[in-house]
Amino acid sequence: MLMFRWIFMLLVLMSAISFCVYLGTGQRRYRQWSVLLIKWTVIAALAFFAVLFVGRMV
């Protein structure tokens, strides 16, 4: 559980930093990187909640 929390928080932090760099530089690659990180953050969150759900069912 702790590992999922750390992964989630690091993905959110990296995405926010990437988006801030995009705002500062205007380079599209940082925005694309930020969107990719947000997608992986959603996937990590879904995996985390799936583990919680399965843990409650057992």
C-alpha cells in the first residue's frame, strides 16, 4: 500500500513540474510528457483502488 501511495505522489509531482516547465518554456514536449504522466497517474490510482477493493472482498 505504501508503495502505491509513493508511486501516485511521485507521478503527480512529476506531472505538475513538467506542466510548470511547459508554462515557462512553451515547448510542447513538456506538455506531452505531462499528459503522459497524468495518464499513468490515473492507471496507478485505478490499480490502487483495485487492490483495496480486492482486499475488502477477501
